[in-house]
Amino acid sequence: MSSIGIVTPQAYRFTEPLALQSGANIFDYTLMVETYGTLNADKSNAVLVCHALNASHHVAGYYADQPKNIGWWDNMVGPGKSLDTDKFFVIGVNNLGSCFGSTGPMHTNPATGKPYGADFPVVTVEDWVNAQARLADVMGIQQFAAVMGGSLGGMQALAWSIMYPDRLRHCVVIASTPKLSAQNIAFNDVARQAILTDPDFHGGDFYAHNVVPRNGLRVARMIGHITYLSNDDMAEKFGRELKTGEYQFGFGVDFEIESYLRYQGDKFSDYFDANTYLLITKALDYFDPARAFGGDLSKALANTKAKFFLASFSTDWRFSPERSREIVQALVENKRTVSYAEIDAPHGHDAFLLEDERYLNLVAAYYARIAKELA
Amino acid sequence: MSSIGIVTPQAYRFTEPLALQSGANIFDYTLMVETYGTLNADKSNAVLVCHALNASHHVAGYYADQPKNIGWWDNMVGPGKSLDTDKFFVIGVNNLGSCFGSTGPMHTNPATGKPYGADFPVVTVEDWVNAQARLADVMGIQQFAAVMGGSLGGMQALAWSIMYPDRLRHCVVIASTPKLSAQNIAFNDVARQAILTDPDFHGGDFYAHNVVPRNGLRVARMIGHITYLSNDDMAEKFGRELKTGEYQFGFGVDFEIESYLRYQGDKFSDYFDANTYLLITKALDYFDPARAFGGDLSKALANTKAKFFLASFSTDWRFSPERSREIVQALVENKRTVSYAEIDAPHGHDAFLLEDERYLNLVAAYYARIAKELA
């Protein structure tokens, strides 16, 4: 159960073009936003929570007409929770190109009067951060108490610390990485290929054909899902359990793990936009703040001013603890204040979204410190 | 270069039906076979080499009209090599259901006069071993000096030791596992789903439509390929190298790893049969000799009589060293003679096919011992 209760998203419209890293612009866009808690008088208690691949601005609480649609980080954000909304004003924002209300490929391209589809520009983590900074301007927030995120959300928090060093006091980066590995990119590209080669994709303009590249999306999600779970966790949860207890000697479902993955794939293809999947995985692939500094992450982080909290999970093989340690190392080289926790948890990359007392307590302790600074 | 030189495959036809584990039968089938070296007078120096997913009977040498088509284990098998064809008579056999000449889904189903397609029965590792045993009968080989294989080939060797304990003196199992994990099955099932949902698959009867489910096969191979390479090896070989040096801000090729994987997928979809891919991954999934013994591998191996050699590779995350150790442990519990080598190699699962002096020397030493036993 959510302790935030009923929430209502708000749409913020921006009519000033946003210049993107690719050289393209987005004109006249909307960001969907949710907030929890109360902004204090000096506007110093705001925390921006950035989302990962398939999440959104709906971080906590539920909608009046959808009581089961609980925010993706509801176990983290709420009154008395780790990110305590009795003390902090928490903001969730759906990123550009996503499919949960902010301007994305399924919306009308003002230049053509038709859905963007393949014409929606490729967006980067840095583009999202620029859009979030404009939102902060409109909300009158000059400096966040913290910017926080897990996985791709952690990349956004890290980018904030580099691009807007004066606009966040703390940077909270969970289960993330300073850049994708070749293996990470490989998994993303296979998923993209599954979508791009689905005949129902129609080069990204499937909206006009009233179809959805379901098969491609389904395979993409199944691949992704394997990388979110740990090998041990999968063994523990599913092992070689058979759906009927007997081999079927066919290509239907034999094993429970097949049933589970196909279900996840089916569910995902019902609600997620294929163009968004392509865009968000590209944003993941492109993130590499050290690239502009000859690969030197330490130099990339030289102008940061925030204090940092990082956490990683022992069985996360998507973004392993080693990847978080690279960030920690580069921050230490810059003499930044860093807290780092490596949490022994069985649930792979997904652990950052799950209940884990040690993890939630560590985050709680860190935010308690931030709250004291503000008092 | 091959030191075996020119080789010629032979077709062995069997007209006695083969009863399969599923309850189905295959009537009137052909096995494609290659042999290297000379069978000695008492027929005691034969070594059966079993192949993995996309390999065949073409273990070593090349074809007169295809000088570049060198056998898949040519670095292992030949005069003076680890499996020395000056001493051993080596047999490669293409498994039933494969697509390199032995009876498979693309061949005519005698019952219908049309290609088998989806009607080709599901075959298991044990079915293959039974077919191989018939081949041995025809060749007059009562007992192999060794049965050997890597990965899925290793499963066949292990099954030989269980099913025909008197018919092999040695069992050589490389980079294999006593059963797939949930994660292994998950990867296989995603690959199968990519093929099964490709509109060009036509429920397995694509031959009649003169199409091939290329997109599905391509994605399947890309997924497989990621699991054959180690994370470190991929980082070393490809890292984040860009094809053009610059981000393209589109969905073509940005990174070298994307170019490599797409190339591998394209190449594979040119020559591999989609139904075969389904069949062989199912054989992998179903292999689990301990299943009939309540999951007790030690009991499953209780009737084995062979001596065993096993090897695994440190960076193999598909079938990790831990999986080989499970087999070793169960053999030790049965007081079998076992040699086991864990080889520190960077190339992941693919290592079993690659040049690695320590590995090839260990296998050579083991076969030298077998040769002495025979002398």
C-alpha cells in the first residue's frame, strides 16, 4: 500500500525550443510532472527523482481512478520513508521521448501535423537534464537538495552534477554506471534490432498503420528482463520448474521461466511505445561523460560541487558494483565527499527498486543528514 | 591451414525406425559422417566427436571444392594434434534435426511427401546418442576409445557414459554442464520467440512459402553470440569503439560491437535453418540426466564405467566452471577416475573452440595416455 495516497500529475508546457545534443531542436513540448510533499519557503528542500527505462513521473502514490497504479519508487518516497516527503518536496518528471505523457514519438509533430514516429529526434541524458533544469526554473527551484536516480536515472543525477554543479547540493546515484560496456550496448542493440525488423514497425511510423510492433517489443523486453535479474535469483525463483511437471516436446511453454518471461514481454508490449524503447536505449548507449575528456572520468567530474551518495548491488551484472566504484574512484581523485554502499542483495539490477531494509535504511540515513543541513 | 587436408563426407542411411524420447519415431533417416585417420585392426582406436549448436560432422579438414570451409575443430583434430589422427580414428557425425545433411526439418517427410517443417519431431541429446550408437554398430565399433564434445557436444559425451557405459573407455567433456540453468533456458527461449513470431516463419512451414525467417534467426544468433563471449573479451575487442568516430544520433550502426553482432546475425541467417535452431535449443533445455533420479546427479552417474576428462574456462558465463565442477563432484562421489582442468582464458564459452596452448596441451596429454592404454 502507498502511504502517499492519491496523487495528480501536472503538465508543464514549454514553448521555447530545446536545442538537443544531436543538433536538432524540440519545439513546443510538454513535461508530465508529479510532486509529493511541500516546497519550503526558501525552496531548498526539493529533490528531483529521475526515472529509468520504463518508468515515469509517477514515482509514488496512486491515481484516484487507478488505485492499483502505484508509483515505481513508492517504497522509497513517502511520509516517514527513506526519502521523507514530510521533509522534502519530491519531483518526478517524465522524460522527453518517453510514452507516459511528456512529448514523445506518438505525439503530433507540429511541423507535419502527424505523429513524430521516426522523426522524433534522438535525445540524450544531457538533453533530459537540460529539460529538467528548465522545469526547475519554472518551479522557482534554483538549487535541489538532491538529484537522485537509479540505473539510467542515476546517469541523469550524475549528469546534473557535471552540467549544473551549482544547482544540486547532493547527488544520489543508485545501481548506475559512468558508461555502458560493450556487452550492455550489445544487449540494447539486439533488443532494438528485434523492434526495427518487426514488419509492424513500419520504419517507426506504425501509428498511421494502426498496428504496434508487438513481437519486437516483446522480445526486446524479454532480453532486457534477463539482464535485470541475477543468475542466482532466477535459479532460486524458477530453476528448472516445469509448468505441467512434464516435458511437452514442442515449442509452447515447458519451463516456468519461459512462462514468466513471455508474460513480462506480453504485458510490456501492451503499454510501451516501440519508438520510446529505441530512444531510451540510445540515450543509455550514448551516456559517457568522460568521452569529452579523452575517457578520463576524473576530469569529467572535476567541476562538480555536490556531495555524493552511491549504492550498488552485489549480484547486479548489468551495472555491477565495479562500475559504481569507477565513479567513486574518480570522485575521490577530485577530493569530493562521497558515501558509497555496496549492498549484498540477491536480486540483480532490479534490487534498486525492491524492498531491502539495509539499502532503504542507508538512503534514509543519508537523507536525514541532508535534512539536518537544511534545518 | 588444415593439416588433415581434403576430406569427403559419407551418408549413412538407416531404414529401421528410431524411437524417440518424445514417443515419436523417425523412419528412414540419414546421418552425415566424416572420419579422419585409420581404424585399427581391433577397432579400439575410434573417437566420436559430438558437435554443438551450429556445428556438424565437418570436424576437421576441408572440402576439395571449398578450400576455405575448414572443420570446426581443426585446431584440435589432425595428425600430431591434440586428438592425433595418426593414432586415433576420429568420427564426426551430424545430428538428426540439424541442417548440414543429416535428416532434418528441411527434408521430405515420407509420410506426407512434403518437407517436415513443424512436423519434424523434437529430438533430445539421448535420441542423438541412440542414433550415434546405431552408427557405431554399422561401423563395427563396439567400444570407443573416447566420446568427446564441447558445450552441447559435452552433454552427448556425458549421456554416452550413462546410456552405454560399456561402449566408451573415456568420456571427454569440455565447457559443458549437467543441465541448463533458468538463465540459460531464458536466453534460449527469447531466441526461439524471435523465430516463432517472425511472420516469415509460417509456423515452421516456411519452405513452402520460399521465404526464411531471417529477422528471427538474426536476433536469435545475436542473443546467442553475446552469451558465447565474455564480458571482458567484448570490452577488450570492441569496448565503446565507434564505427565512424562520432555518434550518429540514429538507429544505424554507432558502435563496432553493433556492427559485429549484426554481421554475425546476417551471416548465420544465410545458412542456418530456423527449425533446426528451435530443435537444438530444445535439446539443450531438456538435457538433465539427474531428472530421472530426483535431481541427484551422483545417482545418474552411478552406472558409468568410463574414465573422465573435463575442462572448463574461467570466463565462460554460459556454462561456468562451477557447472563442470558439479559433474566432477558427482563422479568423485562415485569413485570414478576424473581429470579436471579449469583453464584461465579470456574468451568466454567460445574458448573451447579457440587456440589456447595450455588447453590443447592438456587434451593432447590426455589422449597420449589413452593411446598408451591401447598400445
